[in-house]
Amino acid sequence: MPARAEADSNTESRDRQDAPAPPMADKSIMGTRIATYACMNTLRHSPSRGFSMVELLIVVAVIGLIVAIAVPNLVNAIQRARQTRSVADLSAIAKAVSMYQQDQAEYPIQTPLGDADFLKSTLLTYMGSFQATDGWMRSFQYVSDGHEFTILSYGMDGFASLPYTRGSTNLFNADIVITNGMFLQWPEGVQE
């Protein structure tokens, strides 16, 4: 008989497993449990969805628009910074040349117009550091007969742009010119 009792208990446990779950008092809770399980099951087993072609095209268009606006402004800002650096360096060199003239009774002589590199050793006592190149990494140009001097940068294009305007200019390619310590032509305002 113990064998029969054991068989009956196995049958009962099988029946309990196959039997439907007892009805719940609150059906909304049961529905929520089933919906949550179904949702989790779907998320767990569904293949990951990528971006659609339209979404990718919109993103590429937005990035292209941002680049189209930002790049010209960035290039303009870089050129403006180079120009500003050149103006500051020219002004510092002109002040040092004027101090040299006060001590020596004449400006450093160089004819014809040529690189201002030779001023480095001459103006060492008047300037802590000497930058002989402009913002575009080209040598400043200097000319002096001892009584007057001119120092200049050829601007972004690196070529002389004569005649000088004797005032401000709004072109990156325009020369930046100092004569006898005063700017003859200089950049001002929005540059082109």
C-alpha cells in the first residue's frame, strides 16, 4: 500500500500543475501582471530596432546645417585673431624702434624694404621677446633711412596691396602699415 499511496501523491501533484490558477479576487491586478509579463517578454526576445532612413537623413541634414553656419565663422575668427596679433606685434616693434631712436638719435637703418629679422638683435634691450613674423607666419617688412621708418605686414595674402588707404580697412588681404610710430593703414570693423 505504501507504493499505491506514493503513486496517488504523484498524480495529485501532476493535477495541481495542470490545473488552472484559482481566480483572483481583483481581476485588474491579474491583467496588469499578464500585461507586464507580456511586455517584458517582448522586450527580452525582440530584435533591437535601429534608426529609420528618414531619421538618419534628418540628423545628417541638421549636422550639415550646423557645419555650414559654423565653419565660415570659425575661419573668419581665425583670420581675425591672426590680424589682431599682427597689429599688436607691429605696434610693439614700432614702440621699440622709437625708443631706439631716442637713445641713438636715428632709427635702425635698412634699405631697401626687407625682412625685419635683423631688428631682433638691435631691439633686444627694448623688447623682452621679439616676434619677427606676423599672424600668417611671414616676416614683417621694414625700411628706414635713419630719419623715418616703415614697418608692415602684407596681410593674409602675403602680397603688397598698394596704394595705402591712409586709414582703416576691412579686408584681410590689406597690408597693415606703421610709419614713424603711427598706423598708416590698419584693420577695423568686420573683415572680408
